[in-house]
Amino acid sequence: MPDQPPRPATPLPDVFAPPPRSTPVRVLVADDNPVVRAGLTALLSGHEDVTVVAEAADGRQAYDAALHHRPDLVLLDVRMPDVDGLSALPHLVRIAPVVMLTYSSESEIVQEALRRGAGGYLVHGEFTVAELLSAIRDIVAGRAHFTPTAATAVLAQLRSSATAHDDGTSNTPFFATSREQLSQLQPLMGQSGQVFQLSAREAEIMDLIAAGLTNQQIAATCFISEKTVKNHINRIFAKLDSTSRSEAAAKWLGTAVTP
């Protein structure tokens, strides 16, 4: 038989790419300003992969709407009458991922929101429409997202905690702000490092991963190359028996569900 021409190679599927969503991301918008709510609803509804299923003017309404509509994501303001965003946050995160979308940029508020379970923190005026849509998709996929002011607050807290640990003057874990809050963080960051046998540098990088920083941001923060960051992350994933940043962060923060 004559030689057959070689068949063209079939490209292998990208096993690392997340599967595309077959349905739009269902969003609940909670803000006491009706103009902001209307603007966000109009903005998001103009995109095929996002739909606003409900609006709320305070935390109580947001919780009731979340129970009824079961959204994929909640966009939550901080300062609202009756029940504010921070008060509603621990209850909402049991229903859906929550990203703070607010004018409140104070470092203490950012840290408290993240401690209470927010998956991201966006400050009005610091993001474009495309960045908002990207944040929504990231947080639904389990990746944290911050605008510059919020990211700066996270880094400041991390550096402050690292300095306190180096001085031996404090055992306060990341995002803890009071003695009562310490009991709610299981396990503590230092204990996590011991449990997972992470080195001091690996624990520092794992803190940054849990805070949602990219490899590039981690490299800049730690004054090392991105290649070195990747090498550390590979070792961290092996020690935490994890295959993704979100899985590693969940185990590190003590939120992973154990069988």
C-alpha cells in the first residue's frame, strides 16, 4: 500500500482551563443608594454572561433576597441603614460568595470584611467596567479580587503581622482585631504553618496567596522573582495536598470541609 499522508495532529484540550459557564452569573446587588443600584443593574444586565436577579437596600433585604433567589454572587455595600453590609456579611457568605462594592476604603473596614468572609473588595472609582466583570467571574470561580486601595490595606496588615512576629511581640493572626475574634479563626496562621510544615518564607507566600495576590504581586512584595514564587507555590501545594490556589487557601485558613 502507498504511504498515507500523516494526519494533522489534534490539539489536546486545555485541562487547566475552567469549563465555560452554560448559564449567566446570577447577581444580587445590595446598596442603599437607588441610583447606584439602578446603574449597576443596567451595567451588568448589558452583558450576556451576567444577570441581576434581585436588588436590596440594606443587609436584611439582601439576606432575604439571597435566600429567595440563591444568587451566584452578592455585590454588597458596607454602609447601609438598618442592617449594614458588615453585619449581614457572615450570613450572606453561607448562601453565596460576596464581594464588597463600596465607597468605604478604610483599612480597618477592608480587613474586617475579609475576616468575615468577603471574597473580594472593590472601591468605587478604582475599577473599569471590564475589571468589574472580571472580578465577578474571578470570585465566582473562587479567586479573590481587590482594587488598589483594598490590596494596599491587605499588604499593610500582612507586613504589620510579619513585623510583630519577627519582634516576638504579638501572636495575632492575619485579619484578627480583637481577643474575641481570635477564637473564631481556626486554625491560627502560625499553627497552620506548623501543621503543614511550611517554612517561614512559604508561610509568608501562603498568606499572600490567601489574600488573593497574583504571582507578580507576591514577587514584588517579597522582593523575589516570579520564577522563585512559582517554585515556592509548587512546594506549598505539595505540602497542603492541593491543586489550586483556592483549595490551598481554604485549607490554610481552616475553611476546607474535611470528609
